[in-house]
Amino acid sequence: MSVKIVQNDTRPPLEFTLTQDGAPVDLTGATVKFYMKDSVTGSVKINGLTCVITDATKGKCRYNLTGSDTNTVGTYLGEVEVTFPDSKIQTGFKQLSIVIRDDI
């Protein structure tokens, strides 16, 4: 999946539906964090900021972008990490490609 954003934009939010073997992951009581790094240098841009769970039983959550998230032009890789109530951690296998282009 690929998302294209203009530098310093804060919309749209990044929407995720987390699944395991085709079934939604139940996020009830879980914490979901978003990570993003530069795809070339590996420099971390977003280091585990909290996502909003929008429908726990359907595995849905979103990350609301801030200006500091999108202030640097480049290509990034993003992923989500879930910490369940039993403290076990599961990271989404598929990474999100995020392209930020310069503003005119």
C-alpha cells in the first residue's frame, strides 16, 4: 500500500485495518503505535506514536498526522505495532510506503 502526501499536510489520517489470516485482529484493550522511517537512510521519523482505535473488534485504527510528521520530503516506510492486554506484541508484517513531495 502506498500513500502520497504533500509536505506539511496533516490530512488525511492514515487508516489501518489489522488482520491475521484474513480475520480482523481484536484490538479491545490493546495499544497501537505507528512507526515511520526514511526508506533510504533508515532514520526514524515517527517512533511509536499512539494510534486511535476506531473499531476494536474489527481491527480498525488510524494515525493522525502532524506537521512535524510530514515536514521532510522523501520516501518513508511505516508500520503499526500492537501491544495486547497480556503485554504480548505483534507488528504488522506489511509496511506502508509513504511519499512526501515538496509543497509549491
